[in-house]
Amino acid sequence: MITGCNKLTQVTDVITQPTAREVYARNFDNDSLPYLNWNRAFARALQDSVEVKLPYAEQGVFNADNLPVYAYNLKLELGRNYHFQVKTDSLNPLVFIDIYEKTSDSIRPYKLLEQADYKTASLNFSPKNTGDFKLVIQPQLGATSDFTMSFGSAPAYAFPVAGLSSKAIQSFWGAARDGGSRSHEGVDIFASRGTPVLASVAGYVSSTGNRGLGGKQVWLRDGLFGSSLYYAHLDSIIASRGQRVKVGDTLGLIGNTGNARTTPPHLHFGIYRRGSGAINPFPFIEEAAFPEISETSTEIPTKVVVNASQANLRQGPSAKMQKNGSLSRRDTIWVLGRSADWLHIKTSENQSAFLHESLVQALN
Ligand SMILES: [Zn+2]
């Protein structure tokens, strides 16, 4: 039988560290057909190519009859701390949240990186590189509940200039410099002269000085990642070499020393990573972005019928997303959820896609 709670934790779990799915599997016989189908639905969803951009929210109903699995292709960036959450309204339905990284292996194109503690139905994830990932969400077998999914992210570092946010950045990574002979290896944050420049992370000051293009500068070594943060064009340096700092400690004051002499005062902020040199600092300090969740006024149907002569399926919840199929009048489809006015659907061939809600009407 299907139960909401998993079997007793086994003593060996301390050593083998089974995944949440493996622990859940102990509730079932290996040849239990509902359980096999639940696993097959999961394996199939790994082939899905639905793509969403963060911040993202989706609401709907877990309908046990259609073995719902939600798989999203996501582009995630080094420097962001991602938070994926699923809220349900029924008593403790288990929700599994897995995050995979795309590999170059054609046989196993996705490698499992992390799995949520299913009791909390939320997953925090900080990618070690910028790239393509897949998020898979599956409620426990038989779960029936309203749900709200929320995917968002926050910066890994604190903003390096007092009182400002990433809106104060006016020149970005990769912009042309010196007539295109080099490209901008950081971001420029404009602020009035004398504004404090802050430690974005706890660490120690590895170097200070007045030299070259950067003028008066401070180098902060990140104790956690081993990266170096570069603060340039300072009017004055306050931190001293070898000093240990906490997040928010003042390192210096905004100015326009070095090759910024002819421009208004600003901080040039860069991040250098061992082995890869300068990396784009913007994701590390861009302000947090979480979706706004609105109370749904209308009930979200679980099954709909197409009422247009042709209904284009899209890879994501926007008419700009690639078309990945089409349906005809009177085709019926499962609704997995809704994001704004787009339905996340599953066709009778088990293809997942998005469809504008104006093209369908609710069944029943
Ligand atoms: Zn700059």
C-alpha cells in the first residue's frame, strides 16, 4: 500500500547515505506496478525539454491519475544561490526535487548533483559553474494536492558599495575597452566620491597599493571559494594588507584613481578565480530575484480540450519560445500547472510543453 511516511531509518544509512528516492523505495515491493509506473514517469521526464527562465512560479494541482513529473531545463550561473521550493496544501505529501547537470555523455546526458530533503520540499543549490541544468520535481505516488512552485535566486556576495544595489552598475563584463583592444574584466559601479566600498565576503586582504590601471586598489581573498575580489579606482584605502574582514567591513572609499582619472568616481569590481582568471562578477552581486506569487482566483483545471483549429506548443511559457509541436481542435491534454497565462501541459504522447490558456477550455 501507498504510505505517506517512509520506513524506519536503517542503521546502515549513516554509511551508505541513500538518496531520498532510495529510502522511499523501501515502501514498495520491486514488482509493485504503481511504483514501477511512477519510476517510469520519472525516467521519461528526464527526456523533457521544457525550458523556463528564473524567477519562475507555477501553480496547479498534483493529479495522481496522470503520474505528474515536472522537469525543467534551466541555465544557472556561478555566483547565484538558487532556491527551489514546492508548497502543497495537503498533509505532508512527499515531494522529490532533484537537480542534474547536463554532461557531454550521450548515454547518460544528465548527472545527479543534489536531491532535496523531501520533508522540506525545498532545495538550495549553488552551481560550481555556469551552464545547463535540469530540475526535476515529482510528488510521491498517489499525491493529490494543490501546489505552488517558486524558483528564485540570491547573490552569493554582498553588494560592494554602501547603500547601493546592482541597479548602480553602468558598465558590464565584456564591454570594449581601449578601442576594442581589450574587454572589460569586471563591472563599474558609479557612486559619489567617498562612498564606502565594502567587503562582499568574509576573507582577508591579500594586497593593497596604488599602481597601474586600477590606481588605489584592494585585493580581498574569499576564504570560502579561494577567489580574489578586486576593488579599483579608490579615492583612499582603509583596509590594510593581511587584515581579516567580515562581510560589510569598509575596505576603502570610492574615487577615480588610475585610468579612471577622466571619468566620474566609480568602483571597478572584479573577481579572479584560481585557474580561470577573471570571471563575470555580475551574478555574484546582482540583486535577489524571486517570483511574485499571486493567489489564484480561478481554479486550475487538470484536463483541458483544445478549442482552436490549431494550437502551437512551446518549449517555454512565452510566444518567443521555440515551437515544439501543435495540437488540433478537440485534442485533450493533461494540465501539469499554470505560469501566468500559460499552461504547462502533457500530451497524450507524454510530451511536455507550454500552451497559451486562451487556446483551450476546461473539461468537466
Ligand atoms: Zn571597470
